Amino acid sequence: MISIWFKDYTVEYLEGLRNANMGKHIGIHFTEIGTGFLKGSMPVDNRTTQPFGILHGGASCVLSETLGSVAGWMTIDPDKYRAVGLELNINHIRAITQGSVIGTCTPLHVGKRTQVWQTDMTEEATGKRVAISRLTLAIIEQGTLSAQKEHVIVEKIRQA
């Protein structure tokens, strides 16, 4: 199967994108890149639960938007374009209170100007579906946004 990615990205490289942004703040990690999917994990802990102790729906949205936006970005020339969210739809299927959520993001449509990505979120311990989402992205030229970083900053991963 032919890869959909613009270039050969690694999980280590994607982990370097987690510098001072929401994904890092709530503990999202990229875990696997396949020829047609991107996987990541997110803890269910005090950063991602709502006051009653269950996974916050907004945290699931952040996992979906993070995986979908990065996956979309991985399909385009990052020196010329950016992938930005237009619409996010999510169905919360099952409540969980601990452990981790695994998100598997796959493309439904990869076009020149728009993309649609689906993220299936499951509980790591049981494999049961927690949520499913659909993210629509706009592909815009660099410099289209009034206040954006000129280049994506990738933090070097330190070997322990």
C-alpha cells in the first residue's frame, strides 16, 4: 500500500511538535504512523476529566483535532501550506474514568483545499469505543493567517 504522507515522518519527529501547546499540556502522545493512519494516546486523569470524574468531552475533541490536524499537515508540503480546522463533529459513546484513550485517525477525503478525517477513540484497557469524530480541514497557503508561526518548531527529543 502506498503511503498518503507528503514525506517520511517518524513518531519521534511528531513528538517533537508537542512543544508548549495544548496536546502537550493534556498529555497527548503520537504512538504510530501507518501508510494511511495516525495513532495517538491521551491519559484519562485530572487534566482530561470533568468535575464528576469521567473523561471530558472537550478532551476527546482535543485528541481528535490534534490527530486530524497533524495528519492533514502530514499530507501537504509544510513549506507552502497549513491545515486548519473548519468543523468538528463528535459522538461520545461511553464514559471512562481512568487509563488511556487511543485515537486512530484515518482520512475520508484528502483534497487540494479540504480534507475530512475520522478519529475512532477507544479505551486502551478494553478496546471499547469511547467516541468517534469527523474533522473537516481547510488547506491554506502559508501566511494566510494574520498571526501564525513562520515555521513549525520541532523540539529535539532527548534520549534518556
